[in-house]
Amino acid sequence: MAKKKEQKKKLQTRPPVVVILGHVDHGKTSILDYIRKSKVAEKESGGITQHIGAYQVEHQDKLITFIDTPGHEAFSAMRSRGAKIADIAILVVAAEEGIKPQTKEAIQHIKKTGIPAIVAINKIDKKEAQPEKVKGELAKQDILVESFNGSVPSINVSAKTGQGIDNLLEMINLVSEMEELKDDPNQPTSGAIVESNCNSQRGNTATLLVREGILTNKDIIGTDSAFGKVKIMEDFQGKPIKEATASTPAVVTGFNQVPQVGEKFYIFDNLNEAQARVNRKSAKRQPEDNKEVLVFEANKKILNIILKCDVYGCLEAIKESLRSIPSEEVAIRILKADAGEINESDIKLAESAKAKIISFRNKTSSAIQRLANQKKVKIITFDIIYELIQAVRELLSKLLEPEITRNVIGQLKVLAVFRTEKDKQIIGGKVTNGQAKQGIQTDIIRGTTKIGKGRIAQLQRDKKEIDEVNKGQECGIQFRGDTIIEEGDILEFYQEERKKKEI
């Protein structure tokens, strides 16, 4: 008993780690932006200048850590690698739109993790807002909010006006207290990689979220894919720090290569131990673990792309989103997926493979753009994942064969054949249904069998050239086609409508 009491004394309350999930355009980023702008200390210089994947805010003298993922796809990737990232999930639903496909996916992610959720019904300031309807739709997805006799808190908010944001933060603090989030600072340090990139000036850089223990600026870190000694350690605002406690994000440099988003990290006594772990994990890793080519069938048309992002977290999210694009006729082949600026080798690969370069939150240097223009390589740049995915869908749609719809507009019974030449006949007949039109495509039917096709090159009535002949009228026709028409045949006139398919 004495030992248990001693352990309890070591435990310290830690801030909650919160992830915001929901459908695209329902305001996940807007809510986080409002919270950051209003709750990060105004006197702090520098502010937040880059996407690092995790931020801390203060509300009622209590810290809250937000994981800023590019979407629930990245959150899912972290979860699938075994890293427990968040303590609380905020499910954002737009008050005027309600449940959408990605809302349902986000709900599934929340259920799989088993973490408590808070519903934020956003855009409550809009006239079309129907929060009660949203709650009813949530109930159908087994998310029962408190006002519907459930246990899930629900807050009406507006990222535009700030309405309800303080209530949301208070609810996060309340749920956090109920969860009794504690940490023993003396236990071995571990956590997860929430963002990573290769910086041309600072080298391999990662945002770490400490989950247990304390990370110091002298530690040796290792993951399944990378290791190194901490060279620089900063907080989310880029200020140097000496240590990071549980639930605290820290930006760290010093890795031998860029670690993968979602990996767990551990502290080692020396570099040899850290390297040994990487070597063991690399040996066990199957080749397909790093496969960048999405599965496709041989009979499909292929869209080759090279994917370049500013950070690896976005890379994960985009690849997951691309995998979810449904198509039976076309497929995506990712020739290369990497974080960092577009370089000469990317252009050469795109040229040889006739690939498009899809760039996310990346700047293209003027020299690289000139080279791309010379090689006729297309670089498409985006700042929003949703827009990138839509553009890829459009590129795939262009590869699809159009859908052809045939509309029969009339029929004519052949009464006489006046002249027959190699690919031309002069005939007479009577329109029995619809219309005959000059230039129209024509099927030749003998009995019940279609025996050929052609087109009407010219229409005449009373020895005058006309554009169309209606039902019940007789006319002369100059027919163009390879099949010889006989008296008694039926000519069926039709138009073809080519409709572009979309994915």
C-alpha cells in the first residue's frame, strides 16, 4: 500500500491532447485558427509562422494541446501505427449542412480509438443553421448528445464570430478533469511524431508530442525509421526550450533522416542503441510498407503523378485520400511521393513518365518552373487538400471514355431506289415516325435485322432541298454508306449524345 501511495504522489496532471475531425469545409481549420489567434499569448513575439502539426493554447490558466492534422486520414495513419495521439476528439459538423460522408468516417475513427468526443456544431451564425436537425442525424450514427439523453457534450459555435468557442474550451477542460489525465515525469520518455520534413537550412526536422516522461534538449531519440541526438529543441512558437513534459509538442532537429509521421519515439542511452533499433525494424519491414504505387489493374487507364508536399504529415493524408477515390476504369500511379521542394530529378522523371507533378504547400523556384516549361511538364500547386483531390478527380475523369446515349428521332420506309453507286444511293421513301433530318446518322433495318449504317447527305421534297421532313411526308434522299439499300427497308434515324463521365 505504501508503494502505491508513493506512486500516486509522483503522478502529475497533464494537459489534454485534442484532435479536431469532421467533413471538409465544415470549419475544422477555422475553429483552430480562431482558438490560436484568441488564446495564444498576444505579447509573445513571432507568433506561429509555419505548419508544425501541434499547438498549445491557454484557457482559464490551463493548457490544452491541439493536434493540427491535415484531416482525419493523417490521424488514422498515426493510430494505425500504434501511436496513441489524442485524449479528446472534437467532431465538427456544420449547422446548415449536417452529416456528410467524411463526418461518418470521422465518427468511425473516434469510435475505433475509444476516446471521449465533444460535438462542435459550427456555423451557428448562419440563417440556415439547424442544430437540432444535426443532433438528430448524429443520433442515427449512434452519437447521442446530452440534450438527446446521451452522454456526448454538444456545443454550438461559430468560428466566424467566436460564439461558443470559450464554452468549447471549458468543455474540453471539464472532460479532461473527468478523464483524470496524469503522468509520472520520472518514467521513461516516449511519444509520437506528429509532423516531419527536411528543411534545407536545419536538416531533418520533426514535431514530437511527448506522451510520457520528460524530453530534454540533450536526449538521444530513436523511432522505427530514424534516430539522432537533439541539436535544436523549440516550442510551437519557435522558441528554444530545455525540456518538454507530457502532452507538450516540441520541434526537434538532429535526426539522421526524416522520421515517418505517426511513429512512436523513445529515448536511448547512446546513439548505438538507437541505431540498432532502427536497423532491427528496417530488417523486419516488408517492401510493400513503403510502396508508393496505388493498386491498379492492367486494363485500367493510368494517371501518373509525382506528389510533393511541404511536410510528411500532409503526404500521408493526401495519399490516403487518393486511395479512396473510386474508379473502375482508371487508376492513379504515384511514381514518387516526397516532402520538400520540386527539384530537377522530379522534372526529369515527370517528363519520361508523362506524369503530372502535384505540389502541396510548396513554392516552385523560377529555375525549376522554366525547366518544367521547357520539358512540357505540368506542375499543379495547391494549399487545400480538398481542392487537390478534386483536381486529381478531374484529371482522372479526362481519361474516361465518354458515355454515349443514342436517341432515335424518326423512321422512314424505302419506297423506291433510283440510283446506286459505290458509296452513294438516291432513294425515295415515306417518314413513318418522327422526323428525317439532313446530315442525320442512319441505321438500315431489313426485316428485324440491322444490316448497315450511314447518313443522310441530302433531303429533297418537290425537287427542293430541305433540312427536315416530318411524319407522313414523302421525300427523296441522297444516302451515304457502304450498305446497299433495297425497296422495303426501314431507315432509322438517330442522334448520339456524348456525355463526359466524372469520378
